[in-house]
Amino acid sequence: MAEERCEVLVVGAGPTGLLVALLLRRQGIDVRIVDRAAQPTQESRAFAVSARTLELFASLGLAETMLAQGVIDSAIDFHVSGERVGGLDFDHASAPDTPYRFILMLPQAATEAVLIDALDDAWLAVEREVEVTGFVEEADGMRVDARDAGGDPMTLRAAYVIGADGAHSIVRRTLDLAFEGAKYPQNFLLGDVAVDWPLDHARFRVFVHGDRIGLFFPLDGSGLSRVMTTDLTADPERRDAPELALDELQAAFAGATCLPVTLSRPEWLTRFRTHHRVVDRYRQGRVFVAGDAAHIHSPAGGQGMNTGLHDAANLAWKLVGVLRGGADDALLDSYGAERLPVAQEVLRFTDRIFSAAAGQAGWRAWLRDALAPFVVGPASALDLVQDRAFRKFAQIDIAYPAGAAVADAAKGPGPRPGERAPNAQLTRHRDLFDLLAGYRFHVVALSRRPLSGEDAAAIGAELAALRGERVAAHLIARLAVGVEAAVERVERADVFDRYGLADDAAQALLLVRPDGHIAWRAESLDVAGCAAFLRQLGGG
């Protein structure tokens, strides 16, 4: 029997597992990632990459690759009985704090391929056809039992295990975590097909008509789109339904859209049901769950995959802090304290969307269709609705409570500890996210008060003492005269305004975590205080 050791074992090579493995590997952690499947899946229902996820991938140097493969969609149109009644237009949303004011339509398989290529560049390969069968926590770590491709038993030992193995997670079942929720009553049909119809192929569209709902997702112009619609012919509990035929999907989708539709060149056809479930905790001892192993949602809003990816971003740096930085084990408890409420809110949000659009039948569906033109249309014309809708779908307003990974700070100006660090323009050709690139801690000193050369040099020297392999430090300031090598030049006031430095003499110091959230803030250049909290997080 083979027995091999690592620091972190990731079970499951979907988007969440691939990302957490990549983040750990780039931080020098001895990580292994195993998956029971022989090859990456080419079929998945996830389709949307949010602005917040693109920000994360940009910091890893991967966003451009994704943008080159996906469809930039800045609008969602709503149709009732074939007529457009309103929609969302993110071009008109007020969101200057992100470079990505759109949804990127990109199948999950393509996102996985980008991550697998990045893992290859980091000299880490997914170990496929390895099936985990159970695990036990021992005094010095985890003993994980598995079978290899030939069915032979193998034993893996790791300090920590991350279960990112999907909705049917063996990790979650072995921990006996609650997975509360239920199935939605409807069955659905889905296909990746070419669509010939009177509309364009450039935007996400939602159709409702009585008991029917239809969804259209642009993937590759007129050559390939994803369509989904209600299956009204099947028994929801039937397990032996025949394979989906193209003409059945076409008839059902045409019935939902009330448009002449011809579907052709199918790449994938399937029937499915969807659930809404979430675990009661994210951690038990040395084992964590993430992604679909921890929460599953309806496809409404395209939130599921994005939520899992940010589980990964939240957990990885905390493991690094404990394994490499001497952080207390309590830091790992903050993973669940921060991410479980997010998953619960995403489930509530997607459930509300799903219930409003697809959960109506009979007279309720008739009433929804009758009222929609008088509600959706006027609401679509409100800037406030456009702004809030974009920020909700984009996941850029998620904030974490004070705890082991977020300082308990009094209310004050600008983004506070726990909130995402927003982008801001520094010069014509450079913005704050350019500085915050890389999955590491960033110490950001801001001075709206112009600094003398001597002051800039002194502050720069203090910040330089904080720099390390996992810590970057930046001084963003106005200067009394000239330029200084230690100072990031500012040509406009965007960064000061966005970070709440309204007074001409205002200064602030922020510690931004590797996942892009603010961990600590002071309304002065308190480098010593920042260094103390940085050590607490394992970044000293």
C-alpha cells in the first residue's frame, strides 16, 4: 500500500479545488489535488464569471486569458410572452470602483482549463482517478484512505484536507455535516446549441410565459449558445427519463420564448433538477469544505461557481498563515465565520430570483405576466435599481465581520475593515488594482497631505521594513515638489476620495488581505499598529 505525505490535500478538481490548489502552490505549500474523474468535465451548468471573480483572477494574471475566451455581457433582458418588458444595463450602472462592469459568459469547463494551465505552470498536476473513501484525524494530521485508478488502496497523509468535491461530497458526508435545503419542484432542459431566432446573440435573456421559463446565454455568437427551459412533461421524481432530444428542447424553448426558434448543432443536451442547500459549518478540525461541497444554489444569477471561487480565495491565505507565518489556529475558524453567512445570503438571493421567475404556476404565473410590464419596465429606468442590481450580481459589496481576520474598527470614512478594497485611478495609465496584484498582503499608505522629500523617505523606510515574500507595501501620496522613488505618483484625487480622505491633510494606512478585503485600517500612518496586526495574520 502506497503512503504519501503533503501539507494540504485538496479533494476535487472543479473550479474551487483547482483555485485553492493554485493559490497554495504559489505560496510554496506542499499541496496535492486529487479527483475521481479520469478527465476534466466538459459539461457544466455554471456559465457566468462575476466582476469580483475577474478582479481576483486579474490579480493572479489570469483575467486576460478568460476575457479572450468569453463573451462580455453588460445587459440582461426580461421578456414576457415574447415581448421585452425591461432589463438591466450595466453600462449605465454606477460602479467606478471596478474595471469589470459586466458579466463574463464563460462555461465552467473553460474556467477550469485556465486554472489547469496555471497549475501546470506551477508544476502541479491533478492526480486523476483517485477516489477518496474516508479519512481519520490523527495526532499529527489527517490519514486519508483512497483508491487509485487500478482500484488499489492508497493512504495519503496531510496536515489539512479541503473538500471541494461537489454536491455529492465524500468529505462532507464523512464529516456528517448537515446539508439543509431541498430540491426545487421543477425539472429543466438544457442544451449547448446553435440558435436561429429573430433576436441577437449578444446578451443574457430571461423569458417567462405562464408556467414556462426560458433562459438564453450567449457563448460564441450565432455558433453556440446555451438555452435552458422548464420541462413541463416530466414527472419531477422520475429517475429513468429518456435522453433529451433536440426537437424536444426546441419545442419547449420556443414555447417559453413565444418566438420562432430553430436549434441545431447540439454539443450537449441534458435534463436536470436543481437544489438549494448549505452546510451548517465550513470546518471540522483539520478538514474544510468549499464550493458545491458546502453550498448549492439554483442557477439564477450565476452565483454558485463565483461563491465557491471566493471560498478558495478566503481559505488559502489563512492556511498559509498558519503553516508558514505562525498564525494562531483561530485564524482558520474565521473561514467559516466569514464565508458561511455569504453562502446563506447567496442561497436566499438566488432562491428569491428563482421563485419569482420559475416558481410560479397557474393564476400566480398569469398575475406575474400581467404585472411585469408595469413593474419591470419602470424599475429598469431607475439608476438606483441598475446600480444595486449590478453590485449584487457582481458580488463586490460582500463584507466580513470583525474577528480573527478583520480588525474591530470604529465607524469612519471610506471602506472599513472587512469590506472589499475598491479600485481607483492613480494616473492616466495606472490604477490601484495594478498595485494590488498578486495573492499577497498589501500595506497601502495614503497621504492626501503633500509630503516633503524627507517625510516621504522616512515613511518609505518604515514601509520597506514590512515587505517580504508575502507582503507588498505602497506609499501613495501627493508630494510638495518633484517625484520620489518611494512614492507612487498620483495625478488625480480618485484614490483619496474613494478611500474617504476628504480633508486636504488626511492620511490613512490600510492592510489589504490576499483575497482583496481590508483587514485593518488607521486614520494615520500607524505603521507599528499595522505590523502588529499583520503578524497576527501570519504575514509578518
